[in-house]
Amino acid sequence: MQSPVVATKFHCTKSAIYSTGHCKKRTTIFHFKFTRSSTFRIQRFNLACHNRNPENHLVSPWSSDIFPRGIRNCTECINVSWRWVSQVISFYLFCLNLVADAVAIDYPSPSFVYACEDVNNYYANADHLEGKSLKKKLNSIIARHQSLSYREVWNALKLLDASDVDNPKASSGIVEIYSLRVVPKSLAGKPDGWNREHLWPRSYGLKDGSSLTDLHNIRPADVNVNSSRGNKYYGECNVYSTKCLKPANKEAALDTETDKDRWAPPKQHRGDIARALMYMAVCYGFRQPDGGPALHLSDSPKSSTSEMGLLSTLLKWNEIDPPSREEKLRNERVCKFYQHNRNPFVDHPEYASLIWEEHSSLRLPRSHEIHNKRQFKTSRSSVDRLQTFKERHGGIAMTGTKQF
């Protein structure tokens, strides 16, 4: 993010002519340049006061009876000049505050640590919970967060979805969510460029406010591909569909697909999108202060009731496509630089089956059972499923005990 630059130039000329003297303030030019390093310069300041008699002849101030009035007139000129200086300095300090506020949004003080940065304590109160109790507790943890303006989202995406995840500020490109292409950051909002894709569509209950600009739910997408997806819910083509399109769009990744109602993103981002929608259903799944509707996940999605889906498919995607390094870094940066909250399902994918257990194909042990290594009885088929989950998620599965 480039530092804002505010520049202003003042040009004033003031003349005062009196019957017994003349005081003239020559052209006075102030040039102030405000930058992040607080550069402050006065380019030129010329002030001249001359005592003149009514005939416009120069006389010695020491011998002239108009000396006192001439001095007063010149003093008035100087007072006017310093009033200008005082006003400009006040304006300068005001601009510095604006710059500081703008910079703080993207790059907070390194010495300040937000609660979301301490991952272990962030979810401490969610232990021993499941179902609606877990959902409500997670909501209380993540719902109150910094809200961005819609314009600020552009710059945030340039950092969060940069093609070089290790040096995002220096990266010149971003990665589009559906096409997987790297495109220049400079094409943001251009007809042949990329725009802001709401994974949870706006028509499914997003209103003006924090839900509309939540960075966990917004990704860069090719303009044409984004338009092709529209507000379709997520899911793979119906096996009985005769109009399944693969890829979903000629500019989308080859492993995308779509039919009349469903849209399947690239396989490497299916888990990311599933966890983003789960976050939305928890963060905005209860009565919202701004009057927005409560969002829900369902296997019978409907925009009129703010139900997005397909839930069973999203739970499957969460299992087979665990959080990648890039997804974890993104989650960390949303916490540290922007909203100061986290997506719980990136940090704890097992929360998904604990909340939506009846829709999940894999019953995971509770998080407190994981951390405390408590024993639980299980059938042979359950052990097999845990072993499969371990292979997919990189954890350690053992008979009777599961650890991450």
C-alpha cells in the first residue's frame, strides 16, 4: 500500500495603503508537502514593509513623524502572515492524523497484539461444546470485528490474495479464485480484469454493513467467470443433469463444473470456499445488530430465507481439502491487519462436524477430547474413517485416540 500524499500550495498577496504610509506584503507562497515521513517545507516567504511619505518618497524612519504608524502597519502585515502560517500548520497536523488513520487500517503497530493472534486462548471458551452451543460461542468470539469500507476491500485483496504469499506487498499480481490465473493488481475493477466475488452471494442475505465487506467471504475473481457463476449455490453437477458444463466457463479452471443451479470451484479451493461459508453461517447466523437476516447453511438452499448450500457437499469438501499454508496465512493476515478476527474452521476444521453433525459423514471427537487425549470407544469402521481423515489432514490417528 503506497503512502498517501497530500500537497497544498497557498498564494496570497496583501497590500495596505494608508494616507501616511504604505505597507506591502510581497507575494507570499507556502508550499507544504505531507508524506508519511512528515516532510514540511516553506518554499519561499518574502515580506517587505517600506515607510513612504504621501509623495511616495523614501524617508528615514528615524527622522519621520510617520514612523510609529508605519511600524504599526508593517506589524499588521506580519500578524496577517503568521495567521496564514498558523492555519496551514493546523491543516498539516489534521492531514497527518488522516494519514495515520489510513495506514493503521492496513498496517497496525507491530507492538500491538490483537486477541485473535493468540490462537490457543482465542478459542479457549469453545472447549467441551458442540452443536448449537458451539456455534453460539464461536459467534460471540468472531462476530465483533473491525468493518471495512467497500473501497478498502480492493487494497486488502491485493495483499491477502497476492500471487507471492511470502512477499504480498511487493507482488504485482493476485490469484483469481475460480480461474487460478495470476493477473496484475492494476486490473482491479477493469472490464477485462478482476473484481470482488462474494462466495456467499449478496442475494442470499448480505446487506450493507460488515457482512457485505467481510474479507473472509470475498475473493478476487475474473469478471467473466464471476458473472457466469452469478448467485448459484455450491455443489457438483447433479448426476442426472444433462446440462453439466465442464469447465464451468471457458476462462475458469478445467476442474470446475456447473449446471442450472450448482457451481463447483477448482478442487484445490473447494475446502477454502466451504470453510468461508461456514464462517459466514456462524458469524452472521444469529440476529444481527444492523437488522440483517440470520444466515444459514442448508441442503435446500433458498435466497428468500438466506439459506446457502449445499451443506452436505461443503462438509465433504472441508474433509477432503484441508487448510493449505496459503489459506492459513490469509486467515492470519485478516486477523492481524484488517478485521481482527479469525475463521474458526481454518484453525479447527473439526468444528464443522461438531456443529452440523447430522449432515456430516464423519463424526469427529470433541476438541477438548483431542487436547486432553481422552479415550473414547469406537467401532472398526469409525477407526477406518479416522485414519482416512488423518491421511487427508496430516494428523495422527490412533485406535481410541485422535491427535492433531
